[in-house]
Amino acid sequence: MTASHQPSTINHHPLLTVRELHVSYGAIKALHGVSLQVPEKSIVTLIGANGAGKSTTLRAISGLIKAQSGAVIYDGVEITHQRPHRIVSRHLCHVPEGRMVFANLTVAENLHMGAYLRNDKAGIAEDIDYIYGIFPRLKERLAQQAGTLSGGEQQMLAISRALMGRPRCLMLDEPSLGIAPMLVRAIFDQIVAINRERGITVLLVEQNANLALAISDYGYVLETGRVILEDTAAALRENPQVREAYLGE
Amino acid sequence: MNGLALGSIYALIALGYTMVYGVLRFINFAHSDVLMLGAFSAYYLAPAVAQVLPLPSLAGALVVTLFACVLCAGLGVLIEFLAYRPLRSRPRLTVLITAIGVSLFIEFTCQHRAVFGADTKAFPKLLPESDFRLGDLIIGSNDLVVLVTTVLLLTGLWFVVQRTKIGTAMRAVSFNQQAAALMGIDINRIISFTFALGSALAAVAGILYALKAPGIDPLMGVQPGLRAFIAAVLGGIGNLPGAALGGLVIGLLETFAGGISGLSNYRDGIAFAILILILLFKPAGLLGKATVEKV
């Protein structure tokens, strides 16, 4: 699983640009001016410890929390203060931390909610078939309430649900969290496949830096709401600071 | 039979409480006043409709009810937009107290001479009335109308909530608003839709209640509203079948208690005793269950 894409962000047209983002939860400042770029068709990862501001960055991009200052530019358009459903309609989809599948809905209903903004029945059916292909377990559980799925299956559903929105850019928040190692492998293989085969740009937040850097082109290291380091994923894996703090060496 | 009819009306009202609770997690105390406004809309619309259609008649009653539904749906949406939406991010207690405020505001504004006035008005006859005999049972046609209407509306509501896209979105929003927003669902639209649906049901309930009541006044919603609220809690607040079941149970209990001499004065007491018992022993309600989620 080595990165085959052009890793540099310089020559590429960035699909997503975050500029000097500041976010607070009440009196507590969570982001102190985070800037990053996600080139089209790449996999970019944000790594860092718990509370570093990784999830907050994603939540600010998708409009779930308000940015105090700074800008989010997606596909050349500033989306900083747009409401979440408007942002999703631009095909920037977010798989939130903790999966947040609709436990009271069936697996099939969850997938259809992912396609909420679409009316193309044939296309929706096609995409559901595609999802059966990448996550066959979901097909067996279509009529089941999503709350009865295992953690790994819920994560598969959460990713699939986001894919139903035909994302051009997919943001994934901790897809490995609390999931059996065997399923983590399957899920990460599919993240790579989604990127390679469908050309979907991926912004990946992970605490498991090893896993994330292995599939990414470029990485940002966050610490207490700031980007302290950025480089190609390959270089970050060799970086002694990263190796010590995040790769457990 | 009377108990079933009364219970059906409570069920229709309880659904409104429980649907709003489902998406916003607070009790919309102004719901009982929307019911009253439904009855009053019919009261004022009936003479106008009588110009075009014969009244009492089924067609006339339908048209009056339909207009009242549309009016009340609009009012429900307006109440949410003006009173609750600005407080969306505030603590729920703030919204709850606001709801009580909205309720009192509507009740006492409507009692003003320039609006409806505080006196009881005779509700117009919308439907021809007759009694049926079924063995020893005498069934009033109004009771039958109440039952049939309720069954139809419950079926319709079930279809909307379970089988349509917007109904599925309602369930998604009630489970997790943020996740729903990430699907591209406009939360505000779904909340407005929920208020419209609940308020339209309240309008029908108000008209059905008025058919059975001696007259209508601006405080007429208070008693059925409270009982329906208890019904919603009894069934498990947020649970739609629970609200329907709770309504029937409360209606039947109230009618039985009314039939026993010596107990009839305690009808309200019985309803509230049920509320207290549920809160003590089964706070999730009859059909409510503590949601278990695998992690």
C-alpha cells in the first residue's frame, strides 16, 4: 500500500484549502489557525494525539461548528459559513467520528439517507450495487436495524452512506476507532480502492498514525490546535520526531 | 364506544406532542392551543363553506376540515419559527418555558373580545347525526366518524413516517441531527414539516373534539391537551405507536371512571395518577425502550 500519487501539493490544484482556521468551544480555543491543502485525487491525513483538533478541523470544514475566523475553500468556492446540508450538496461528504449511523433505521434506509439529495433512481441502485461489492457484509444485513451491527459493520455503513452522496472529497474521522483489527484492514483497503478506482479525494483523520501514513500521500501533524509539521507521508514516516511521538518507536 | 372515540382524539393529539419531542426533545405546550385554533378555524370557516356546499354534509365537513388543517399547519410552522427556532441552541428548559409562554399567550389573546372572546360558542353542525343500534349498543354517528377518521389518519401517518423519504429523514433527524445534516438533510425544513404534520393532526382532533363537546372556547384545548400529553408519556414519549396506544388507554380509563358513581369527579385525578405511576415505575413508557447501541 504505497502512495503512487504525486505527493507534492505545489503543482496540484488543491480541491480543498483551509486557511488560518480558528475555532472555539465556548471559552476553550480548539484551533489556533490551522491551514492545510488537499490536492484533487490525493489521500491526505491529519494525525495527532487525542484533543489535538483533528475532528474539530473536519467539523469546521463541513459546517457542523462555526469557525471564528479563517476560510475554507472547496473547489474554488468559499464555503466557510455555509450550513452543513449546503456543503454536502457540493459533494464534500463527512463520515463523522463515532460513525453516527442511524441506529433506528435499517441498513437500507441508512444508505438511502446518504442519497437524500439525489433523485436518480438508476444511479442510486447502481451505487448500492457498488457498495455490496466493496462491503458484502452490508448486503446480508440490509433489512436489519443499523444499531444491531457490530462496530466494524457500522463503520462500513457510515462510509457507504457517505459514498451514496457521490462525494468528490470524502472526509473520514477515525475510521479505525474501536474496530476489530481484521475489519480495520478491510476498511482501509477499501479507502485506498475508493481513492484509486473512483478518483475520490480523501481527507483522513487518524489516531493510528502508522495506518494512516501507510496509505496517504501527504500528512499534517496537529498538536493542541496547531499544525506543527507537514510533509509527504513517506517523509513523515521517516521523521524521528514523528516516529517517537506517533509511531510508537 | 365513547371511550374509544375520546381515546382516538387523545391519540391524534398525543402524536403531535410525541413527534415534536422526537425531533426537538421538548414538550410543545402550545400544541393544545393549536387544537383549539383548529376548532375555531372550522367555526369561522363553516358559514363561508356553507355558501358553496351543503352543510351539514360529508363534503362540506371535509372541506372545512381541510382548510382548518392547512391553517393550523401554517400556524404550527410559524410558532416554531418565531418562538422556538431562535432558542434552538439554548438549554431545553428555556424552550420548555417558552412553550408554556406561547401557550398562555395564545389562550389569553384569543379570549380578548376583539379575537374570539372568552364565552363558549356553539360549534356548527358539520355532519348529519344519527344513532345506530348494534345489539344492545347504541353508537352515535359522530363517534363512528371519530374512529374512522383516526384510523385513516394513523395509517396515513404511519405510511409517511415509515415509507416516504421525508418520513425517513424525520426519523434520521430525531436520532441524530448532526449526522442527518451530513446527509444533506435541511434540518430546519424537517422540523417545520414535523410541526406542520402535528398541527394538522391537532386541527382534526380539535374539530372532532368540538363535534362531541357542547361548545368551544379559547381554553377548550387545555383539558384534552393535558390528557394527550399524559398519553404520550404513557406510551413512551417520542414513540408514535406508543402515543396512539396511550391515547386509547387514557380515553377508555377516563370513560370507565366516569361511569362509576363516586369516581366520576376524580377523572382528572386518575389521569394524573397514571402519569405519576408511569414516571415512578416505567419512565420510558409502555412502548418506549431504553435504546441500546452497540459500540
